[in-house]
Amino acid sequence: MLFSSPIFVFAFLPLVLAVYFVVPKAVRNAWLLGVSLVFYAWGEPVVAIVMLCSIAMNYAFGLWVDRAREKPSGKFAVGLAIAANLALLVVFKYADWLWTGASAALVGLGLLDTAWAPLGTYLAPDSWLRESFLEGDSIRLPIGISFFTFQAFSYVVDVYRRDAPVQKNPFNIALYVAFFPQLIAGPIVRYLDVAEQIVHRVVTLERFASGARRFVIGLAKKVLIADLCAATADKIFALPPEQLTPALAWLGVVTYTLQIYFDFSGYSDMAIGLGRLFGFEFLENFRYPYVARSITDFWRRWHISLSTWFRDYLYIPLGGNRGSKARTYANLFVVFFLCGLWHGASSTFIVWGVYHGLFLVLERVGVGAWLDRRAAIVRHVYVMLAVMVGWVFFRAETFGQASHFLSAMVGIQNGSQTIDLGTTIVSAERLHPIGLFADMRTWLAIAAGIIGSTPWLPAVAAWTKGLWDTGRTARAASVELLGLVLLAILFVACAMELAAGSYSPFIYFRF
């Protein structure tokens, strides 16, 4: 089920809220857990077993680690918990990729005559396991497995470190992992941040209104900007290499740059807003990353819950920046290699991660100091060019596609090649004019995306607060009323798009 689907917005969410505020407080957590499981199992009920197994496993590990923390077996227990969670990820997310890669390597070395068959072919055709957990001959990827796995075993590690109390109520741990707003695409919530909220929280009118407002803004980001940009980006990235012109390549990467930000930050806004409706307060996941002035600054603003997770559970345990410079650089490479791998079983994701790691190392070596002396516009152009080139690897299916795309962007491949249509021969530029890929709605979405990538909303909020604080209440009330009207217009526009069936899955569902 999607947040940006009619059934969620107009049926599921209103029903969940109505029952939540009617039932006694003692059963509200049970209600939220039940509807969260329904939400997750909506499209693939059997695969939900994977998440339930993860919850049970980490609940048991939490109890074990808490009892054995001061004993020699404590480190063994937490190590086993980490290994078990990583094994879950490897089986469902990376097994097919590793199997195929190993097979190809053995064939290349002459140790095999032919490549191994896909993993799924080794299960009986009529087996329940095959029908439930395979798509064709590939292992089915449970939606959001990277998110709920990281979230679940961070709880065990925090218990071991005494950063969070052990939870002896299994239903509370289940709600922490399965709570539907942040279940399948984050933000990654640490248990210590919500432990108290699970057992005691208050919903105020102000918080509820803030949550509703945040949800509508996130919905508008997804439906009115990300989805419109996605239509153009998908068409351009699907073009054969010889038909890709520089103008189309740049349009494709610009629309994808806006799509991935407004898609993911829109989901995070909706998750944070939904949490507030029920009294939960989640940490921010994005802080206007496209206004960053360095790649280091970009990663302080982009997918904050993931970058802080890697910092706290990988970078710092590896030694962080406490050792030599060479060790610090190696730690950064390891972190971003794994960050790329976390996003998917593909070498293009790994290249994207290492690419960003390289920039972080270069900025530590001296590029960062050089940037500090440059004008803000120079720093901004540097960041956006670096980020957009990285998005090409992130979006491309293969290295070949990424190479062709980058070649077109710099003009090496300029679309001047002729294309034989059978009855006539035309150039790629004539065959695929810009207007074929971007209509007026697309250009409006691009303009809205560029404006929305800047922190003007917080500036307006601060200005409005200043009006209230200085006694200019009439003007402040007028600004807030205008804001409510605009919010209503956005919601109606989103409803019209949803009614037309023009929504698409969130990009990060597949991670």
C-alpha cells in the first residue's frame, strides 16, 4: 500500500485515526501494531513473515544481550545478532547477485563450463516456498527490508551499549519495528529516540495539525513534483544510446535529481507527519541537501537517518577519524562502499557509494579548504555537478548506460547520428525533440522543484513567528490563513492526480 494511493489517503488512514482516538489508551498500541501488519502485508502477505521473524529474533537477542552484557558471552551475543541480521539481508537482497557473480567468475577462470542456473531453479516447481518467496527464479525482495533490519538490530546494539533500555514487552518491540509510517522507507528510527513515546505520548491539537500539514506537503512533493519528473526521467533513461542528445541527457538527469529528492523527502515528510498524528516525533531525514556547499555538507543534509546510522554503527566503531589520516580515509571508503551496497545488489550502486566516498576524502585532503575560499555560487555549482553525475550511476542499469549518458552530457555523443526509420533517415535531435519529453506540467514541476529545494518555507515560518512575537497579529494571521488556503489547494490538486491514477511507487521501496 502506498501513502500516495487513494485507498490509503481516503480509506485506510481515516479509519485508523478514527478507531485510534475512540479506543481506550491501553489498546492503542495494539491497534497500531495490528494495522501496521495489515499495511505491510497488503500486497505480499507471505513475505511479511520475514519481518515478523526479524522482530522475534531481535527481541530475543535484546533479552540475551541485556543478561549477558557484563559476561564474556555478551560480545558473542551481540556479534551473533549482527551476523544473523546481516545474513537475513544477504539471503533476501544479495543472494541472487552473489550467486550470479560467483558463477560468472568461475566460468571466466575456466573452472566451470557453463554458468550456474538461477538459485530459484533448485526449489521444486510446486513447493510452497517457491510460490511464496520467488518471483520467477529470483528471490523476492521484501519491501523495506534494509530499513527494518537496520532498525531492529540497532536496538540490540544500543541495549548492549546501554544507550537504550531493554524492552521486555514483545509487542512494544514489534510496534517499534513495524509502525507503518516509517516501516518501508524510513526514516531509520533508533529505539532510544522513541522508547518513551511507545509507552507514553500525548496528541495535542497543535501537534495533530502540524502532522496533517506535514503529510500534505509530503504528498504534494511526491504527487505533484516527483511523479511528473519521473515520467520524463524514465522516458529519457530508456532511450537507446544513439538517440540520446546532450539536451535530453541534461533534462533526464535534472528531472531525476528532482525526482529522487522529492520522492524520498516527500515520503519522509509523510512519515514524520503521520507519526505526529499519533503522538510520535521522528527526527528529520532531510535538510535541503541541494543547497549544500560541499559533498561533506551534502551528506549532513541527505538521508540523515542513514548517514548517522553508518556513522554511529560503522564509522566510529572502525575508528572514525581518531587514527591516522590514511586510516580515516580508509574508514570513509569502507562506509561509503557499504552505503552503496546497502542501496542494492548492483555494481552501479557500489560505484555511486565509492564515488561519494572519494569526494569526502578529497575534501579532507584539501579540496574542502580550497572550496571555503571560493564564492558561494562556485561551491554550489561544484556540489550540484558532483551530485548529478553521481545520480547517473545511481539511476543507470549498467555501466554502459551510465557511460553513454555521461558522454552525451559532455557532448561527446551529440545525437547527430542518423537513424534509419525505414522510409527516411533523420537525426536523433529531430526524432526526439525536447517537447516530446517535457510538456508544460513537467516544466512547472521542474520550476516548483528548484524553488522547493531551497529553504524558503522555514524562512516564511520564521518571519511569521516574528510577526506574532512583535504584536503584528493581524498580518501574522493573514499569512497563516493564506498558508492554509494554499495547503488546501495542494491537497485538492493531489486528490485529482490520485483520482486519475497517476501515482507510482516510491523509489526507496526497493531498498
